[in-house]
Amino acid sequence: MSFGTVQQVGNKFRIDCKPLPNIIADLKALPDRQYIYNEKYWVVPIQHRDEVERFAKRHKLQFGFKPQPEDNTVYTIPELPELTIDLPLKLELRPYQKRGVAYSIQKKCLINGDDMGLGKTFQAIASIIAMNAYPCLIICPSAVKENWKRAIEQLSHKKAIVLQDSVKNTFPEFYRVGMAQFFITNYESLKKYFVEDIKKPTNGKRFRITDITFRKKYVELFQSIIVDEIHKVKDSRTQNYKFTRGITKGKEVVLGLTGTAVVNKPIDLASQLTIINRLPEMGGYTYFKERYCSGPKEASNLRELNYKLNTTCYFRRNKTDPEIKKYLPEKSRQIIYCELSAFAQKEYRHAQADLESYMKQYKEASDEQIQKSMKGEVMVKIGILKNISARGKLADAFDFIHDLTSQGEKVVVFANLRDVIAEVQKKFPQSVRITGEENPIQKQAAVDKFKADPKIQVIVCSIKAAGTGVDGLQDVSNNVCFIEFGWHAAVMDQAEDRCYRTGQHKNVMCTYFLGRNTIDEWNYNLIESKRNIANTVTGAEDQTEVQFIDSVMNLFSGAKKI
């Protein structure tokens, strides 16, 4: 038996019900309710969905909505606003970045969907500074926590800290005494820093947000939240979504960043819009699902959805836009620091101790011939460290590469080890490869297939086999990723240039994955220090290798450890 109906119409709920005293009493208790006298029904704004749903269930009212029919309206998306204020930054923002900041100031809760390489990080930092929305919590993937810290220090005069166990209960003091305005953590650590308790459901199902008791004073501390790679919390069933949602709920400033807001279907947006507190303005979950996620492809009214998103809480620019492209450098490099798996860390420390012990013997060897023979063994042991790091950082590297392919990007991945190359192909089964096992005809066939087949988004290459003599990749990919790398800048430059040629007028992003606190960091710094020196440009490998061994000696003779 039903006592009435609740229907969502646009941005309001329409409630038609019998005028029973207990129902009317509860109706009057609903927030922002209004009675339409002429037609004898009640309306409640859709942002109060939870209260309305509980009311409908309590009084046995049928709950539904009336979606508007699809029409042929022509939608014109307005240009982003111009930034009219000066910001106290160390670096000058590009014109399109300033417009992104201006839109963020205007909307406050939004998703920046710019292409990779357009500076979403800088725009988000500048937006927080422009709004003076401190302290700011940055939630991001683990691999880019240090990248955020460096970006804040590079762009602004503000300070940032990465949350660690040592400050779990004291980090608010860093803001109060002016030691930090930005606080950085990864999704997997939200529970540690912001959750007091989780009530275990008695029915064996997943816990809900209402089952979580948050550390109130720590959550309430933050005036703004940046959610980097917000598409990672598109699934509302996951713990990371629930913790993120609990932290962002009710915040006036929430900036989501992603180049892949819609990974599969429009429904992916629902959770992200909830995170930034904008789903009610898009009609609420039920309306959103029926209006924009219907039909055999679970996608409908997409032009209308695009318009509503852009006018409410979303913008995206592409690297191919002529007005954007002219501001981009032809080739850029970035570092992604990867946390080694627990097993790999243990294996690495054991191998490091073995190398340290051997280096003492090498240092004490007085006979020149003995030292010469020992150099080969040193290189083997260094290679072991690099190999352990390469395998240990695959999870973070794969996560990053997957984000690129989800955006429709094609990616050139460089490695050295056969088992690392095999792992890449296992993770991305629709990929091709270029290694020392292929002849020239097979190599070119792999390149041609990579170029022609849209389903093949990854080509994994051996640095030695594909670093030179392979052409055609410049026309198809803007992304070069290094899971492993050599010792010589010239070798790495040649590998980078498989996707780059002078005067091509496109931005190539070269990403180096470094195992945190491993030989990778030192190796990369060595490459950078040698990049402009003649012997690396000409590829004088023997001399560079000697310098490499000498640098290892200096490393172990000082206090710094690999």
C-alpha cells in the first residue's frame, strides 16, 4: 500500500501524499521544503536527497523521478574567464593556465580535466593561493607525493609537508605555527590519518560512509582539498572513495584533477561529482543515471551533459589546441618516485649490504690488476640493485601508464631486463615490443602495428635494441616512459628522441620512474650532471663507465647511502 509518490523533477523533489497528520509533521521537518498551494504538493531541493529518501521509506511513498526527454538543443560552451588578479608566485603561469585558475576561483568545487602536460598541478596550487584556502590537503597517488611537494616549492612561497607516521597526531601544529600550508598524503593512507573507527556491518556487507567515525578535528582543519587523479575514486564501493568522500563532504573548495574523468561510461562521473559536492546540481544520482547513462551503451544526452558539466564544474583543454600548443615546450622531462614493494625493499637492502662489503675490498685492493678485475664484479652488483628496483617499482609504473592509455594516449615504454619487458606485456596484453630478439623487419612491423592499430596503445622497447635505428614513433606517440635507464645521457637522449624530432611542434613528455631511496635516484642525477658534457654527447662509454665506478666509490666513502 502506497500513501503517495516522491518524484525528482529537475533539481527538486515533488512530493504528492495523503494529508495524514504524521506525514505532514515529517514533511514540515524536511529542510527547505515548500508547499505549492495551487497544485497541492510539496517540493524539496535535491541536495536533501538523503532526508527525502528516508522520509519516503518511512511513510511507504513510491520514490522515482521524471527525466526530461532528449531534445535537439544546440549548446554553446562559454569561454573560460580571464584572471584579473595578480598572484604572488615565483613562476609566471601560461595564459591558458591563468584562465583555469580564474574558473577555479569562480566555481570553487570543480574538476580540471586538462590533458597531461598542461599543468593541472600548477593550476591547482595557484587556485588555492588565489582563494587563500589554507590549510589545503592534497590527496594523490603515492608515487607523486614528492612531486607535489616540489611543485609547491617551485611555484610558490608556501610550504608543504608529506604526512608521515611521525606527525600523525601533530600535523595540525605545522599549520598553526606557519611551518606548512599544504599537507600531502596518498589515498591508501587516508584511513591512518583521518579515520578514528569503522563500525563493522552485522550483515557481512561492505561498510558504508555512515559506519566511519572520522577524526573530526583533523578533517575540519582543512579549508580546501585537492583530489589528484580523482578518477581513482570513481567506484563508490571502495574504501578509498568512502574515506575521500568523508573528508571532502561540505568543503567549500574541492579541486579534482584528472585527464580521464570518464574511464568507461558517464556513470564514472557520478562518484567524482559527489566527491566535489556537485552531484545535486546535476540532478542527483538517480536523475543523473537515468538521464545520462541510459540506453544500450549506458550513455545518453551527452551534448547536454557536456554543457552542464562545463557550465557547472568542469573544464578540459587539449594539447592539440593551437592556442595551447604554442605555449608548450617541445620536450619535457618529469620524475615519478616509486615505492618499492615490501619484498623488493628487503631484497634491495640485502643486495646493497653485499655491494657495500665488496666496495670496501675494492677500495683496499692495492694491486692495479686486481682492481681492474674487480670493476666487472662491481658493475654486476650495481646491476643487481638496478634490477631489483626495476621489478619493485612496476606497480606504480603500470598505474601511471594505465592512466595514459585510459586517456587514449599511446605510450613508448623503455626497459632493459627481459623479465621486466615480459611483465609490461603481461600487464598490457595488447602491446608490441622491440628487443634484441627481433630482426629489423620484425622491429619495423611492430612499429607499423603500433601506429596503425588503435587497440595497441603500448610498445615496450629495449633501450639497446630500440634506442637507435627505429623510426616512425615520432608520428604516433607523445609519451616516453623509462622503467629502466642506462648510465649515459647520450643513450637516454637517443631513446627519448624515438618520439621527438626538432621542429615538430608537439610536446613530448619523457617520464622517468625512480625507485625511492635506491640507486635510481643517484643514477638519474649522474645522467643529468653529464648531459651537457662532451663525452656523454659523443657516447664515450668507457670513460663514462670509469667515472661511474669512481662515483660509486665516492658515494660509499661519504655518509650518503644508496
